[in-house]
Amino acid sequence: MAAGVPRIFVSHLAGIAVFDPNGDQVGRVRDLVAMLRVGRKPPRLLGLVVELATRRLIFLPMTRVTGIESGQVVTTGVLNVRRFEQRPTERLVLGELLDRRVRLEETGEEVTVLDIAIQQLPARREWEIDRVFVRKGGKKSAFRRNKGETLTVEWSAVTGFSLEEHGQGAENLLATFEQLRPADLANVLHHLSPKRRAEVAAALDDDRLADVLEELPEDDQIEILGKLQEERAADVLEAMDPDDAADLLSELPEEDVERLLSLMQPGDAADMRRLMAYEERTAGGLMTTEPVVLRPDSTVADALARVRNADLSPALAAQVYVCRPPDETPTGKYLGTVHFQRLLRDPPYALVGSMLDDDLQPLAPDATLPVVAGFFAAYDMVAAPVVDESGSLLGVVTVDDVLDHMLPDDWRETEFHLDEGATAHDS
């Protein structure tokens, strides 16, 4: 771990308050959810179990935690209030890992887990367990409790937690493939049996499953979504890029679409309905409704903070879109874009309204796929704004969406491999 990255013991998190960005308390931490890995790799921390004021327990992904400090957790915003349900691949840190009897790898001595430390990975919004606080001995006797020696060790210094190397369950399969990119994991799922595919999909967390669904063929998407409980299916659709979710919804029966939309957050459902109103192979049908939108009086520092968000794709982070309020799409009057490279060249206090690139005519929502593709090729674009007749920014088309719709329908079935020498690396 990099120097200066704080380590937090989970016992200090139990019961602390969870706040939204406005400073309003939304609940309290009741547990932490981790996913074990094969062998000695430290477990990845997936999120927190948060108890709302209504006593409902919900899941808060770590990707939506912006800070853990001063006895509080701060989130990125709106929480998913679907009731928390533990999946087969998940372990509750407070409820299942503490007080567990494990062995020190070096001596074979049995010890009791008293606490566990988590740490954020450098430059990423990901956390993992890295230390274990244990007590030697500690058995009760008729006259006294022997407290025993306590010590803090690396996760890899104890045995009794990790998965078996050659297990066959969905838990082991996910642990084995957790480092795969979504497209590669989608390829794995595509070649599994329907039963196995459903087991693995059910075990994936919502954000991971959403990323994988975006990379799967249409038939697989429909099959997997159809085997999920409706509330979870709606949550996964919300986690997908809006354009991909709209494409998937458009392939479902109308009654299923309406039922799923009714279970989604109103804002997300409105985005879906708006996107589904456009023809699929037009700029309106290709666009995502969640670009980085800033007002002209925002600073370069504001813009860089927004594009630094790890949840943004490289194409969406390549530039910001400057508009009059409102800031959500459809926005007020679209003024122009500012490219990431320009943001790096100007001082942090400079206003984005003073550095607009407004030379290129934005795409109209009814622009056809060949017109969109020609626009990207002619101007070397990775993302382009879509603006309606009134001048409002409706969304952004990214180059990956253009490629997805220009490639043959069966392009995912094509085998492609890098040379071994190009992928080899030192372990």
C-alpha cells in the first residue's frame, strides 16, 4: 500500500453515521460486505450494510462512498433502498469473520480474530482487507480467562479464511475471474450452460453484472435479466449505461418494460423512456444521458474533479459539456465543450466558459448512424454532443457505441487474441 493511505479497523465503523453529500444522515453502518479470493489474496471490500431510519437494511457499494473519516461515512448521493440480501459469494465482516478461529501460517498456532483492517487502494475507489488483529490462546478456564498475546498480521499470514483453489461453486468461479475485464467475463458467461450462467449472474453484485450485461449478446442479456427477481432486474438496469439499458428494454415485451420502469427511480425511468422514443440507429438512440455537464462559471478545478470520477468511461471523461442551467439532460442552452487536454493547460481558477470549443456543429438526435460515424471519423472524436432544435443538450454519443452498432451482430463470437509476447508480464 502507498504511504499515507489510512488503514481503518472495522470495529470502529460499526454503528457510525452515513451521510449524503448535503450533510443529511441517511442511516448507520451495521456491517461490511467482502468477497473472498482464491489462495492468499486479500479480500475485496464490496460495500457496507446500512440501516436506514425505517430499520431496513440496504447495501451501499464502496464505489459510492466518497469518504470514511471523523466517525462518519459520506456517500455520492441517492441510495438504492432495496433490502439487502447476502449473496453466496459474499461474507459479512463483522458477522462472519470476527471471532473466527484461524491459524498463523508460520507456526500453525490457532488464534482468534479480534478485528480486521481495511485500506483503500491508491488512486482508486476500491478497498480491500489487508490486516488481521488476532489473539493467541484465549481459552476460558474454571478460574480465569487467559487473554493471551495479541498481534496484527498481514492477511496472507493466516489460514482458514480463503476459498479452496479448485472449488466448483459460483463463489470460486467469480473469485477466479474477478480480475477479468467486463468484456472478457461476458465471454466466459456466454460459453457457460444456461444454468451455470444464471448462478454466476445471481452471485455478481449489481454494478459488476451491469457492466457484464452491456458486453453480452442480446439473447444472453434477455435470458439473464429474465431470471432475476424483478426488483433486482430494475436495479441492474439502473446501474447500466442508460443507452445500453434502453436498448435492452426495447427488446422486452411491453408489459415487462412497464413493470420494470415502475420499479426504477423516477429519474432513471424518465431517461429510459426518452431514449426508447428514438430510433435505435440514430444519435438519439445511441446517446447516453449522463455526460459531465458544467455551467460556464465553473472552474478548471471543478471540471477536473468531475472527470476524475473513476466511474466514468474514458470517452465520457475526455471532455466536459458547458451549458446553461438546468445541469441535468435535457439541459439549458448548450454552449460548447472543453477537452481534457485544454483543462490540463489552464490554471485551476480559470472559468470553463472562457475556453469553449464551439466550432463544431453538434449532432441532431435524428442523425443516422452513417452520419454519426462520418462525424467521428472526420473530426477524430471520441464523444460528441447531441443537441435538439431548442439548443438543449440531450446527451452524448461515444465512439464505443458507434462501433457496437457498426460491427456485425455476431462480432462477439469472433475469436481474437494478442500475441503471447504482447501479453506476457512479470508476476
